[in-house]
Amino acid sequence: MNTNKNSYIFIYASVMVIIVAFLLAFVSSALKPIQQKNVELDKKKQVLAALNIFEKDAEAAYNTYVKADQLLNADGTVAAENGGFAVENAAVSEAQLPLYVCEVEGETKYVLPLYGAGLWGPIWGYVALNADKETIYGVYFSHAGETPGLGAEITNRDKFQVPFIGKKALNAAGDVVISVVKNGKVQNAECEVDGISGGTITSNGVDAMLKNSISLYKAFLTQKCEKACAAEAECSENSECSEQCQTEVVNE
Amino acid sequence: MSLFSKQNMEALKTPLGMNNPVTVQVLGICSALAVTAQLKPAIVMGLSVTIIVAMANVIISLLRNTIPNRIRIIVQLVVVAALVTIVSEILKAFAYDVSVELSVYIGLIITNCILMGRLEAFAMGNSPWPSFLDGIGNGLGYAKILVIVAFIRELFGSGCLFGIQVIPAWCYEHGYINNGLMLMPPAALIIVGCIIWYQRARHTELQEEQN
């Protein structure tokens, strides 16, 4: 058979493309439900990782610790009690702000989604804040394709993520103060974390991501007093809290 | 012809040494630079490439008499791309953690010159079984270089192997510091260069004749 005839080449190419297209479409649609499940489970694991929880059965742990996946309005009011989980990190905007309200060892924690840009592609993560809405309880970062050993080290829990715990995310004015600085240049240990040497652009990306993503929640994070104080009747005994309440009243 | 005849074993063995895809054929350098900052991704990448070269070699070898000469590169590319996509989909469904770990590297296999090089140079002219062995041999030859480079880079770049600290703390206390260059892609190029240098110096038959 002459395999160099034009008609043969056209038929060969068409048949090949059709076969491959059907094969890929079949594989993709057959595996879609399983993949979707994996993606959801992975997201739950990521939320739990921000809460420093690494249990084998992520599904059960998620249901235990995460009380609600709320959707907030830009002014900090709750738009919906559920449905935050369905919002992709990339789609978080002022129009829809997912907030995971969690309870760990009797204390309320808030988990906020993060999304930003690294060197080669997107980076994302979650940050868990304590009930004071100021200090960081835990973080989780991940990336699509940062360089292994360099930028990809943002996923290194012990080296990069643990130092965030206990740092201040916001100052009293509600500005995001948590920053990632050049490795070894930490001046204010209260709110600065060492970057990764050799992974400067990714570290800067994490810094920008924290600032951008957390500041979307500014309205929610600064409205602490009415609720916190109302919840604790003995607020007056807590001088720090009452001070904050007073300043807020003055501001209004 | 027996399955493990001398000729077949040669197809399997020479890529590991005298006809190494990276150091002698100088194929697949790009990914050798990208994934060798740590041992783990280097090993996984090496194994994935081995599996995919072997499978693609077999498929192309089966089709070799029907492929029109003028579009053979396109056919090879379609086969490789389809294989890589299927493997990536399967990983996403059944080994999600691994697929997250590999992220973009699975996709990068498509662009690995070893694949096209072996399909064009071997599978187009040989029957399936030797092609399979050739694929395994070349994949392992590639993996071998990747592991050597990654070992050196991870050890001197971050003082770890497989992410476990191996250079003891007292070394750092006495002024030892990790070599930042080792973490950069140029270091991989320099190490690959040194390996090629060593191999050519030992095996003079690899050297081109000087005119």
C-alpha cells in the first residue's frame, strides 16, 4: 500500500484524531466523578491543615470541626449560612466571601481562603484566625508549579508554615500587617516571617496573597466588639476589650 | 528470535551507559534542569518518563508500517500527548496525592525530547518488543542521570536527602553553609557537564575525531 498518497494521509490523520478524541473524552468523563470527589476531599484537607489538624479521615474530621461554611457580604454581614465551600479560591471576591467558622477544642476559629500568584503559576492556601480575629492560628499554602526546593518550599510545614502560628495578621486599625520578608531580615517578630532564600518571587507572592486576600475581609475582621463583648457579659472586666469597644464607639 | 537475545539486551543496556540519552545523546536536558533540585521529584519524573517512553515506543512500533512518512512526527506527538493525558487523568482519579505532587511535571513529559527522539530513532524501525526494551532502557538511563544530579544538588544545596537533614547541625555551627547555587538550574547544567566530561574522558571511543 502506498502510504504517501495524499488521500491516505488525510484518512489516516482523520481516523487517528477521531479515535484519540473519543478515547480522551471517554476517559475524562468516566473518571470525572471520582476526580471531583478527590478535589473536594483535598479542599477539606487543606482547610483542616490550616487548623493544624491532620487526621486520616478528613471527611469525618471536617464535619466535626467545621461548623459552617458561610458566605459574607463585603460589609461583613452574613449572606448565607452555607455554600462557602463551593466557591473556588480563585473566585473569591467582594461579591462572595467564603468563611469557614470552625470550632477547635471549644474555641472559635475562622478560616479564610487565600489566592495569589507565585513565580510560575497560581498559589493558594488558607489562613485560620483565632476568635480575636487578629492572631493567626495556622496556615496552609499550596501551589501549582513553583520550583521544587525553592518556591515550592512554601508547602514545607515545619520550615515555612509553622512560623506563621501566633503572628499578628491585623493591627488595631484593621490593616493587614502579616508579611513575608527576605530571609533573615525579620525586624518585627510580631508580624514578620522569614521568606525562602532562592524563592524570592514566590515568597513575595505569598506576602501579596496574604495582604490582598485577608484585606477583603476587613469589614468582618474589624467588627469584633459588639459580638465579642455581647457574648462575654463580663466584658467590662476585660479592660483590653472594653478599650477597643470604646474606640470603636468613638469612631462611629 | 528469543525474547532476551543479545541484540535485545543491548537495546535495554546501552542507554544506561555508553548510549545514555542525557549524557551521550544529549536529549531531555530541559527537564533534567527543572526537576533535580530534590531527589523525590527526580525519581518520580524518571519513572514516569520510563513508563511513558516504553508505552509510546510499543504503540508507535505497532503502527510503524501504517504511518505515512510525511506526518510521522505529528502521529508520534498525538500518541505521546494522548498517553500522557490519560496517565494524568488516571492519577487524578486514583492517586490524587501523587498527581498533586507531580503537578506540572506530568504535562512536561510531552515536551521531553527523549520521547520523540526514541520514537523517531528506534520505534519507527523496530518491532514492538525491542522497542519496549529500548524505552525502558532509555527511561532508566534518563532516571539514572536525574538521580545523580538531584543527589548532588539536594545534598549540597539544602543539606538534605529525600527532605531529611543529613548534614549534621555541628557543621553549620562551624561555619558550613548550604550552597545556594546548587538550588538554581545552572547548577544542574554544570553537574551534567561534569558527568559528560567524566564519561568522555574515561571512554575515549565517545570522543569525535579531531580534524
